[in-house]
Amino acid sequence: MLITSLQNPRVKNVVKLRQRRQRDAQQLTVVEGTREVLRALQQGIVPQEAFICPELIADEEAETAVTRLHQLPQTLLNEVTPEVFAKMAYREDSGGLLLVIPYWERTLDALLHSGQPAFLTIIEGVEKPGNLGAILRTADAAGVEGVILAHGAVDSTDLYNPNVVRASLGTIFSVPVASGSNASVIHWLRQRGIKIIATTPASATRYTAVNLTAPVAIVMGSEAHGLSNEWINAADEQVIIPMHGIADSLNLSVATALLLYEVVRQRQQP
């Protein structure tokens, strides 16, 4: 199907999916960009529909993604003009590819699969899409088994924000993600003997001074409020990242990266 009108209902619906309430109502989100689209397809994501702008397909990766899309009979393929694509796209460098995909999520039990000591990271109440996307990139690089999005009474995390997909560079599709209330996640960890490591400025123990070779879950708090008392009280170990300047905190994704790679460092030591 060739779409040339900016008023086409399918085009209008993609634009609507910029709003969280529309995404949640339809259980759909948007993926755009050659790398992100290709990684979604490589991980077995089956789009509900795809929009392709032939004039903007400019490299081998994009052509590979188009070929894969033509092999999915369940996906409705739409060719669009550059003007129509520009209306739908969040960004200017999307490479002429845009997918509409259904929500996906793993169960907690699906996160543990490697046979090695558990290696999880838990983020409580993350609000900024860029931070969540960056954490997913780090989790992928560090070999984390899964990311758990934990929440209190109100869940402000928007996993399906297209900006999370973008900031993750498509690793959102390779890193298993689950979610749950603080209480349910803590109970699940306890049942499986996974040590809870909580970061807090109130601790006197440096994060490099605790043993992270056993099954662990690294727990990080929200950008605005840090970790709740529920996680602080549940922690088997409370650790601190030393701060030597005038800043009293690090960006959430940076702080998470430090902890995750400390696990990697300790587990790689002979």
C-alpha cells in the first residue's frame, strides 16, 4: 500500500502514539531508525505494521531490514512518501523505516536462564527515558540477565516510550525486562536467594568493598528521590559511590554502569 496523504488514518495513529495514554490504550509503540528496527526484527519482534520510505533507504542495513519485513506475512507493509514519513518520525535520521509493534514484557521467572550466578539490575521509579535507555545499553554490554522495573503505589516508568527505544540503540529488545511492585519483586528475590545490593549515600561501605560474585540484584533509585525505604530496609548490603567533588550525586545511568561493571570485574578475576 502506498500512502501519500498526511491525513491518512494510519499516519495519524502513528502520530497519536507519541502520547503515553494512546500507547497504553492500544498496547502499541513505535520503533524508528535502521539500527533499532533491525535489532527488533533480529530479536523476533513481529510488527503490527511497518512504514517504509524507499527514497530514504540508504544503506545495506536498511535494505536488510526491508527484506526481513517482506518475509513477515503478519505485518502490514506501507510505503510512504518522504513528506508522510517526516510527519510520523520522531527524529530526522530514521533511515526511512518505522515500525508499530505490540507491547512485550517478560515474567520475573523468565529472567534467570544462564545457569550462572544471577546478575540482575532493579530500577525503582525511573522517570527519564534517556536514562532508562542508557541503562539498557549498559545492561546489554555487561551481560546482565535482566532488568526489573520496580515501583511503589504509582508506576511512573514508561518502558514503551519511543525515546527509550532510541536511547537504548535497540538493546531494549535483547535485554529481558520485567516489572512489578516493590513488595512482589523483593519477595521473588528472597525466594531465590538473590542478594539485594542497594545504593544509598547513607552507607559507609564502598561499592567495591562488597562481594558481588554471588547471585546479586543491583538496586538503583529514581533520579529525583533515590531509593525508597522499602528497598533500603530489604537490602542485604547497602553501598555508596564515593563522591570527591562538590556534586552530591551522579546521573542514574552512570551510577548504574559503575555498579554493573564492578560485578563484571569481580566475576572475571581469577
